[in-house]
Amino acid sequence: MCGCFMPAKASLKAEACPLKKWPALITPEDLQELRDFLGPLEKFISREQNLKLTELYNRTYHANESPSNCESCVRNMIENLKKVAYADSGAYVWKETERVHESLATEKKDTERLQE
């Protein structure tokens, strides 16, 4: 293993491996297009925006979703794309690393308590 924290890496689609073991899953151009699209997006989107949203979602997540009229489905697509578009990789990796360390510490304490 290269030492990368894989759960964090898996959610940072725009980041490549610093050791060149894998490329970013989306290009800088796609990331900018995503940010440009999401920036002015209103609460209600037009049919054309829905088609573009679905295209960007499928390209970003390597999915095969169809445009949806379901409000919560569209909202989820937008929220998932925002996570990719505005991810702060350093802060996210730090937060996830802290979460895992806390979980491991709790697990160790529970194990020690059971062994007493």
C-alpha cells in the first residue's frame, strides 16, 4: 500500500495519487465546468439544466442515471456534485483521519475493558 487513506481518497475524485499510482477521476476542465454549472443554479431547475445536471453527474460518478423529475433525487444529485466540486482535500483527509483514529482508540478501550 502507498499509505494513502483510501476512504478519504475514494471521495476526492479530482485528486490524483501523489505517487502517481492512479490519476484523478475527473479532469480539471470537468471540475471547472461543474463549478460553473453549480454556481448560479437556482432551487428550481429547467429541463435543459436537468439534462446538463444528469450529464455532469454521470460523467463525474461514471454512472448511467436518467434525468429525473423527482425533487429529492435532483437535490441529491446536486448535493453529491457539490461535494466533489468544492471538496477541500486537505481538510477532508484530516477530518477523516481524525475520525478513524478516534474510532480505533474507542475500539482499543472497549477491548481492554473486556479483557479486565
